[in-house]
Amino acid sequence: MRYNFDVPEKEEQQPRAPSPATPKEEVQWIPLQNHPIFTTATATATAASTGHPSAHRTARNLMAWDGASRLYFWDSVKKCIHRISIRLGEPDPTSVLADSPSKVLQADVQLNFVVDRISINRNGSALLLAGSDGLCIMYLYGRTSTTDNTIICRSVSIGSQIYFNSNNVIRALQVSWHPSSDTHLGILSSDSVFRIFDLSSDVGLPEQEYYLQPVDPGKSRNAASICPVDFSFGADHLWDRFSVFILFSDGSIYILCPVVPFGSVYKWESILEIYNDAHTFGLKSANSTAVSNSNLAISWLEATFPELAHQATEGGNLSMLKAHPYALFDASLSLQGPLRKVCNGGEEEFLAVRVAECEGRAVSFLYNLVSKDSILVTAWSGGQLQIDALADEIQPVWIAGSPPRVRVDSLDRILGLAMICESIPCELSVVKLDQPPDQTFWLGHPPPLLRLAIIDLALPRNMESGSLISLFVDPLIPERIYSLHDGGIDSIVLHFLPFTSEATGKNETMRTPSVHPVLSTCQAESSSSSPICGFVALSDSFGYSWIVAVTSSQECIVLEMKSLNLLIPVHVDIEKDISLEEPKQIDTPNVISKELLSGPKVVFIPQTSPNLRSVAADSIEGRSTLHQYFKLFHENYVEYAHKVYFELKHHGPHLKRIIDDQLARLGEAQQKLLKVEEKQPTLEERIHHANQMHSFLEERLQSLRNLPGAHKKPLSRAEREFKSELDRFRGVELDALRSSIETLNARSRRYVQSSKGCTSNQQRHISGRKNFVEDAQISQLKSAIAKLSLVNSENAKRVKVVESALKSQERTELLVEHIRLRCRATHWASGANPTRILAEF
């Protein structure tokens, strides 16, 4: 046993209810894939429980890992959580052991929705249960039930009045824990609002709300540009730690910075680094815009982290800083974007937001920090992955003159805030890699993207709405990314990191990432949902890595992922000549050694005197000569005879085994020849039938070519463009327009109701000196409602235009088909003039 990650159960440290005196069930350690909860006996029930009717397909992941020694799996049949303690790399590095039986965690309230995803927070104390009809937080340390020995955990619902009200159609598109807090959740919803909830204060009201408005009302070219899809928090790198990356359906990426949960904790060195950076590159800049932006950033840092200014001037030994609630009074965050590709040559390449390189719509997004590079991965419904790197650092940007809405208590302490985040309408400036830093820092420009690769996963095209792709980062090697999709699991390894290579002094050429299929589930292509319902990547401190996948048939798969020499690309020597010679035959092993087959060694008789024949045999000289001859004969011929005897005796059984094996193989070959002779008539008959079918298909193809419709005039360029536009509207824009109209109507109704209900409360709590703030908020709310109504009316017109175009196209197709059938059935058979018939119609 190498090591044991299993820790004592925390529930045993808490007071428990008295249980009946029953013997404790002994814990057994078995391979994780053989655990009793992963059985095929409940496959049918599981499939039935997970197959809920929904208009929106979502990726499912019912497994989570706390980063140490516990796995959590949601049982869709029993509606409970299985907590499994694991031992990594025991008894050999390729295996993972799990305890049996596992702990069962049950919510203290009944869940009235189907759980699609689960995720655990940073310290492993709470578990998120997310579905299309509900969000719930389960606290993992509860009381033990005396009836079935399960652990009853306290569970609370999140944002029930906003997302899952009967009068609302607002859906939670993505939910994620904040990486710097144990109690904050980020939720992106279909009404284009990003909200942050604090579980330690109020789970019904959001702590922060950001209303996303990427384009001006009435100026959007397509509905997909205003429909968000996914988001991701930044990692521990400069201003990335305060950033939120938001992906829209058309593939555009926007950034919100800075966004900080109230009470979150950060390292002192990290905050001091960006604080000094703002002083060095912002305040000392010759550009007035850079000075203004850096002043706002410095004031925000000093107000959010009050200890920063005091410790920076006097020095201190603080290791962590806690974020205080703060918001600029007269400015809101800018929605930076859309992010564009960096320019390599002319300006035309840069000004293009996105070339049509990927098919379908954007479905998921991943932010990954690898050393000094911020990697952005966008997954498309057509099965492509778009991998980019930020070519510049993120800077915070505010829009002056747009005050946020702040919710305070009786002591004027900030409890929550809300703001409208708009993109800055400005001329696009060309950013190049060789520009000096003083021309790009603190000017308010969004960072450009450096395109690393576009990967086509070659997924099966059997879904009308496209493929669902989920992205995960390997916990051991950040350069490795896992993609989970309908066809299985793939591994993508990045071999080129531009800024990391530059910082380490390596002059590397750009290399494309390598893609390796890890798990294939092609046999389940006909399934309406992804055949994999659970996935997690594991790693230990010894450098070993595993992936665990659970299929929809309740089968667990554990695979060890190789990490040695993974980042070293395979070198193929193209200049080396490839030998086309036939491979040499392998010599069969020798039964008798070559030394014996060559015979005894030739012995030369020693020279003797000429008068040897006259010497008597019984004399001294004769006896000596005979003794010498006998010695030479014995050393060569007698010993050789003994060796031959030993070899023949020793290799007798071996020869017998070889002969028996050859006879057995001969018998098998004869049996195969007999089977081939038996099947030969059948094969000849099938070949003859195939030839006949081929001839029949050729005749049918020739007759089809002679039909009038085969020589129809191809579509013109304008018709092809119109058809592609209709296909795009049918696949992406129509759904996006309907979703946006529904969410905008829901937002309008909710805001009208909330404004009517909160008028009396605001008049009681707000003093006379704050009347001007109330008037400004009311006017701001009216303007927001007017904007929403304008967007709503425009989208309704777009939907009517698209629906009328689709109906006219369907009528045209039906009319043409009817004409062809009538012509073929009546007139053309009798030799009538086709031109006259078409004129009649």
C-alpha cells in the first residue's frame, strides 16, 4: 500500500442521534469501477428518470470530486447523493479503490426538479444541484437518520423568485462556484443578466446583478449576438482574478472587470502587484485616458481593500486581504468586447470579428490559465473547438455617467448592487504584437485574441440542434483539456504557449495541439442525450492522473492518463528513407546447437620421431606416445559423443512438443480450408448478386438522370445567399429571437411589479435627502423599460419576417413538386409541350 488519502468522517465529530444497537457494517475496499452503485441493473430506471421532456438540451454531469479523497455521485433513481471515499493508486498506480458501502446523503426537502449537474465548492462543505427547473444547495454535513442510516443534509433553493417562478420563463444557463469564495455562486440566465448570490446572507436575493447589453437597442444585426450561452471566472493572474468571461451564441466573447464577491479573500502579494502596476504604468503615462482609467482602478482597489493603502505606505505582514462591499457612485462597469483577433498584417484581418470558420452556434466556454498564458476555448455545436490566447493583459474599465443601483441597510452599508453593463461604441484600434506597452496599457481597449488552433472533433451529425460539448481541465497538467461530447471523450494537449515560451527564453515555433480519443461511445449515437452522464478528472501528489466516467447505463469507467513526456511532440524524420523491402523472415530457434552440427574439432597429431614404428608398444616411449594419443581422442571425440548424446536426450521432449504443435496447426489449417471450401459457393452467389444489384443501380441511375428535374438550373449566387441566410435563421436566429422575446417580456413584467410593490417601502426608509436618488432610479428604470420594449418590438418584427420567408419557401417547394407530379402523370407522357403546361400553372 503506497499511501492512503482517506480521512476520518466529519459527521462522526458532530453529535448524532441515538441509533439502535446494530453491528456496524464492515467497510471493504474494492476497485471503483466494481462499486455496487455502478451496476447495469438500474440502467433502465436511470434512463427513464433522466429522460425528462425539455425544449433545451443541457450537458449532464452527475459526478464531483472534492480534490482530496471523496467522490460524489447523484443517484437519479433514489434522488440522493452517494459519497465515496477513494484511495488513488492502490494497490498499483493504475487502479483506484473505493469504500463499500458508500455514505448516502439525502436532502431534508423534496426536490421537484430533475438534477442535470452537480458541483462542489472550494472547501467541500456544500454541493450544488442544478437542473433546468431548479437550483439547490446541499450542505454536506448533517445529521444521521435512525431509520435507514442515511445522512440528512440541509438544503436550500437559490433564486426561486427570479428563475423558477410560475410567471417567469427565465432559465439559468450556467452556474459556477466562485474560485475565491466558499459561499458565492455566479449564475448566467437567459434574460442576459449575470448574478452573484451569497449563501451566507440571503439566498433569495442576488448580491450583485449585471445587466448585459452588448449592442445598442435597435442596432443588433442578429439575435444570436444578444443571447448569452456560458461564462467562466478568471484565475489567479493580475486582473484576471477579478474578471468574468461571457460567451454569446454567435461566438463573441465579452469581459466584465472588476467583479468581486463581497467578503472574498485574496493574496496580499497579488493585490499589491496590480496596485503598483496601476501606479507605474497608469499614473505616470502621458495619455490622459490612461491616467483617468488608472485613477479609477486605484480608488476602487483602495476602497475594496482598505488595508492596501495603509500597508503599502507603512508596511505590514498581512498575507490575505478581504474584499469589502464597494461600488463607484457615478460609473458602471463596461462590457468589454467583443474580443477580436490580433493583427498580423493589414487592418482588414483585424477588423473582422470572426470568420465563418466554425459551424453552428457556440455552446460552451472554458478559461484556462497555463503559467503566463490565459487560454480561451470555445466549443461549437458543429463539433469544432476554437482555441485562443489573450494577447494583452486585462484592465478594468468603467463607463462614467451611468450610476449603479445600490441596496443598503439602515446604517448605509452596501448589501447589494445592480448595474447596466454596455459596450463602449468606439472606433476599433489595430493592436499588434510588436507594439510597446505604453501604447496599449490603461487605454480601455479590450485585449485582443491570438488564434492558436481550430480543432474539428469530427462528431457524428445526428442531432438537429447540434452537439453538446463540455470542457474540463486536467488537474495535474493544465496544458491538457478534456472535451466531453456525444461521441465520447477526447484529450487535447497544447504544445505552444506564446507568452510562457517567451518568458522562459524558449524560441519555439507555433505547433498545433494534439488530439487523442480517450473514450468512444459511438454505439449510442441514436440516444437523445449524451451517453456519458458523469465525468471527473483525478490526480495525486505522485504525478499520476486518472479520469472517471459514468455512462447512462450506470457503468463506471476508470482510465489512467499518461503524463510522462506528454508535452514532448512526436518527431517524424521526413528525410529518412522508408525501406520498401520485404521484411526478413525470422529464423526459427535452433533445436540442436550449431557447434554440434559442425562436428568434432579437427585435431592435429603432434609431430613424432621418424623411428616411431620401430618402438615397442610396451616400452616407455611407446606407452607415452599411446597415452598422448588416447588423451587427444578422449578430449575431442569421446566428449563430443557425450555432448551429442546429452543434446539429443535433452531436446527429445522439446522436439515432440514442436511436432505436436505443427500437427495441431496443420489440423486447424485443414479445418479452415474445409470451411472456406464450404463457403465458396455462398460467396460466389453473393458476388453474383452484388454484380446484379450494381447493374440494376446503374440502370436506375441512368433513368434518374433522364428525368426533367435532374437538369434543372442551379441556384444563382443571390439565391444561394438567401438560402444560407434562411438556414442560419432557422438553426440559430429563430430560437434566439423567441428566447430573447420571452425573457424580455418576463423582465418587463417583473420590473413593473417590483417597482409598484417597492414604492411604499422606499418612501418609508429613504429620507428626504435621498429623494433625488429615488427620482434618478425611477427615471433609469423607465429608460431601461423603454429600451427593452424597443428591442422586444424589433425582435417581434424579425420573427414575423423570418416566419413569412419560411412559409413562402415551403409553399414554393410544394408548388414545384405538385407541378412535377402533374406533368409526369398526365401531359408529359402524352408528349405535350412542358412550357405551355408551366404557363398554365
